[in-house]
Amino acid sequence: MSITSLSQNLFWRYFVSVGLLAIACMGSAYLTLSLLGLGIEASPVWPPAGIALAALLLKGRRLWTGIAIGMFWFNLSLGASWDISLGSVAGSTLQAVIGVTLLRRIEFRPSLERLKDALGLVILGAMIATLVNATISTTVSCWVGYLDWSLFGQNWGTMWLGDSTGILVVTPLLLKVGMGIPRRRLPRILPSQQIFEALLCWIMLWGVSWMVFVCQTSLALSEYPLEYLPFPFVVWATWRFRVWGAVFASLIVSGMAIGGALQGSGPFVVKVEDTTQAILLLQTFMAVLTTTALVLAATMSERQQAEEQLRATLQRDRLLAEIALRIRQSLDLDQIFQTTVTEVRQLLQADRVYIGHLDPTGKSKIVAESVESCCKSLLGWVASDELVQETRSLFSNRYIVVRDNTSRVAVTPHLQDYYDHYQIKATLTVPLILDNQLFGLLGVHQCDSPRHWQSFEVDLLRQLATQVTIAIQQAQLYQQVQTLNTNLEAQVEERTLQLQEKMQELQKLYELKDIFLQAVSHDLRTSIMGLLLILKNTQKCSGESISIPRPILERLIQTSDRQLTLINALSEDHFSEGRQIALHCQPLSLNELVGGILADLQPLFARNDAAVKILIPKHLPAIDADPAQLRCVFEHLFTNALKHNLPGVNITLEATVDKNAIHCTIADDGVGMTREQCDRLFKLYVRGLHCQHLTGIGLGLYLCRQIITAHGGQINANSSPGVGSTFAFTLPIAV
């Protein structure tokens, strides 16, 4: 719709409202005068005053032209002069405008359910504002000569009471009818018992009023205050049906009293002979009756509202405690969020309730939502960076957003697009503050129409937000405890593995200790036995003095050197895999070296009935090696072949040239070994502890590998059970 069309539509609506108000004022004035049979004299009851005040209270003061037009044409139609008509128009219009202005200053509510509203209507609207019309109209009538100045007080009082009575009787009825039924409140169906009570009350009130005011009252009964008989029924109607009861009861009694007075019956006419006094009594009675009913209804309504508010507060507190308990019973954040939005939407009867999370990185996410099926869901919606920044700045000071109608609020384009896309007509949003930081938002949306958020709804959402933040803190603490427990379990497991590794290392150290002890007790014993063998052979020679030949002496020295070398190997920590043996290399003839070794071991070969076959070429190149260390290798390989086989074993030593190295093999035809034993043969822990049936522990083979590796060669073993064993190693050729 264009702006021009909208303006035209508003103009015609205003024009129709002004016309209807003018017709209502003029028509009610004609009806009143026709019923009372008056001319332009002051009327004891003047409904146009009540109509005018009600119209301006409901539709605004801009309709004052309708009052002016209606009263102007009414006066002209009665034949009144222009000056009297203008005076009446000015008085009636100013009276309504001033009355509305005074009532709005006290924040008057047309519902009349507060004592302040009822007293305001009686005092400001019916007593003070009516002074204007009575004063202006009476003054103008006396000024132009229509009334004598001596009748000023009587006419002024009649007009003032007439306007007051019209406002007290007519205005409350029009205000209640004009307000209608609130948009968000369905009409309540009265129970049959209450309907029966209402009918009984109205019938009895009408009957008593008819009996008092319409029936011909005898002079004997006129001395009694019969006009007060309807009061108990008015109180009954007011007490049971509040403002509506007071309005209808006042209307029925006032109507009956006016009707009886017009027929010349009723207590007011019978008690006095002067018509003026009768009208005054009638006006006073109607004013007192209506004022009493309205004040009583307002008092009862306020009391009822206070009781309902107290009950609602207790119920809200109970519901809040239940919701808070359900929220805080869980330590799962997702369950906390979903329980919150579901309970809040059910409690506030809203279209959408959501919880949004704002993480420190600047991203936003809807983590939980409860929404009507006819509304769009916010889940999966990603806010723009600009909107996130605006939200952070808006809620940085814990500001609560309360917007009853989003179309009437000036917002940024990003926020307006958000409102339009998700059809948000009203919103209530509370920040979730965690550790003095903005964690997220708890928001409520109304999508079908604007909504006035009550103060208790704002307080309720604020308290729920506090409970949610407490629950979030508890859940986070629980997660931290769980994480610490998990880390502690991992640390315990890690320390357990480390302890097991240390235990394994300790076990290895014990094994090495046993190896060392067996080495000292067994392997060194071999060298000593060789030395003893030489010494015993020497001992068998005859004579007291025994001369030792030089070869024997040299052999004793060599045996002692071998023992010293073995002891040094043990003391120099040759058990370490990373330690290299210190070598003193020199060019050597392999034939000469092997010949000397075989000569030394000849007694051992003879004792084991072993046959040794040497296959070394005579012109074999010299090798570059440490003679003492290399001698140790050959002696270990020969003695192992003798120790681990039965007597009569055949041993073959062969040497060949392989590229730049000498390839040596020592083979026997003994019992042999398995492949697994060959793989572990050169390890320090293989012998002794794992092969209890053998007499040695393999320390010599371990040292052999260390010596060959130090020379830059390699050593290995190849064997099969029942076939024999072959040890092969390489040595460098002297340059």
C-alpha cells in the first residue's frame, strides 16, 4: 500500500469516526430531551457528556470535532441562537478534552479495575471536568438574556449534576464495551451455576427497582427510605461480577429511577412537591449509587488482582524451583539446554524459545530450541559477523532486550533482516553471563503478533538465566573432573608401564650379574686349567730341580696373558653393545697364528680325541689384526667345538680370500643346534640361564663378535641338529 493510499484510508476512518460521534451525541441528546419533555433547559441526566468523554478516552482527543459538530447541530435544531449554540459547543467540547487530559495525567485505564481509575473518573471526570460546561453554558445563557442571573445557581447546579450523572452512568458502560475482549485471552465460559446466579441477581434487582421507583408509592410508605432497597442487590452484583456488575446494576437502578420520576412516581417525587428538588434528589441518588458501585467494584477488583498476582507469584516461584531443579539435576549441557527451552516455552506460552552460544572466537551457534510447528527453526542458522558484533556490544553490560513490537523499534539492517526472515513480532532476550563473560543468550520470540511482556515474565526469564548459568558451571566443573580423572588414569597407566620397564631392566641386571659370576667361575677356569695342565706335565719330570724349557715358559706367559685379557674384558664393561674394543693391529700371518694356537691346544684336542684339519693356503695374504684379540677368537671357537660335542669330533679350519678380506670357517660334525639357538648364540644372555644343560654361558662367543666387529668384519653361525655347526667370520687383508 502506497503512502497516499494509506493517508486516504486514515482520513476516511477519521471522517467516519467523527461523523459517528456527532450522530451519537446529537441522537442521545434528542432522546434524552424527548423522554424528559424538556426544551433547552438543563437536563437532570445528560448522556452526551458520558458519550463524549468515553469516545475521547478510547479513540483520542483528535475526535473533539465530532463533539463540537454534534452539539452545534443539536442546539441549532432546537432553535437556539448562535451565541447560545456556540457556548454550548465550547462548554461540551472543552469539558470532554479537559476531562481526558486530567485522567491521562493519572494514567487512567478504561478497564476501571483499579481504585485510582474509579476515583479518577468520579472526581476528575464527573466532578471537576463538568464544572467547565456548567460554567460556560450557564454564563452564556445569562449573558445573552436567555436566563435571568437570579437562576444562575439553580441552572448551573442542575447542568453540573446532569453532566456528572451522565458521565457516571454512561461512560463506564461505553468504556467496558469499547475495550472488548483482549486479543490474547479467550472468552471464558461461565459455569451454569454462575449464569443462574447472574440471572437471579438481575431479576431481583429489576424487580426491587421497579417496586421502589415505578410503582405508585403511598404517602405512608414515602416516609421510609425505600430508595435504598436496591443497594444490597447492587452490592451483590458488584461483589460477584466486579465492574460489569457495577455498570449494569447502576444502569438498571438509574433507569428505573428516571422512569419512575418521569411518570410522577417514586420516592423522590412523593417526598417533595417541588420538581427541582425532586431532580436534585434523583441526581444525588444516581451519583451516590454509581460512585459506590464503581468504587466497590474497583476495590474488589484490586483485591482480586492482588490475590491472583500473589497466587501467580507463588505458582511461578514453584514452577521456577521445579524448572531449576530439573535443569540442575543434569550434568549434560545438551540436556540442560533442551530442558530449559522446553520448560520456558511451555510456561510463557511463546512461539519460540532458544539458547544461542557465542564462543570467544567470534562464532555463534544455536545450541537448543523449542518452537511451534508453524514457525521457522533457528537451528543451523549462522549469524553474520556484523550481527554477532552488534549482539556482543548490545549485551556487554548485561542489558536485557524487551521489545513488544519489533516493527516500531529502530534497529540496524542486519537485525531487521533477522526479524523479518524469522517473523519475529516481539522478543525478550536475556544474556547468559559466565565468569563475567558473555556465554550466550536465552531468547523468547512471539511470531504471530506483537506482545506486551509483563514485568514478571522478564524477572522469570532473568532468574532462569541465572539458574542456567549455574547449571553450565556445574556441568563444566564435572567435565573438568572427568578430564582430570582420565588424565590421572593415563598417568597411572604410564607410570605402571615405566615401572614394568624398570622391573624388566632390573631383571636383566640380575641376569647379567649371574652371567658375570658364571664367567668368573667357569670361563676363567678354562685358562687356569690349561695352565695347570702345563704345570702338572712339568711336575712329572724327575729330579728335585726342574728346568723349564723356553717354549714351556712362553706357553705359560701366553696362558697368563689370555687370562689377563679375559679379566680385562670383564672389567672394561665389554657387555655394553655400544662400546668398542681397543685394538693394536699389525700385519699377521694366519698360518703362523693358527699353528701356535693349535700347538697350545694340542693336549685338549688329544684328551677329547678330536681330529683337526687345517685348510689354509701357504701363500695366503697377511691380515691386519690384533694378535692377542684374534687369538682369543680362535681359542674360543675351538674350545666351544670341544666342549659342546662328544669325544671324537672332527674340526675343520678353512681360510679363503674373498675380495679384500680373508673368509675363515671353523666347522665340526657334532650335535649341531637349532635355528633359534643360532640367532641368539652371540647374545650375552643366551648361554647359562637359558641352556642349563651346557657348561658354558657363551661369554666367549659374545666377546668373539665384539672382537670381529671391532676389526671391521662379521661373524655368524650356521647349524642343523645332528649335522654339525659352522662358524664363519671375515678379517681385513693388510695393505
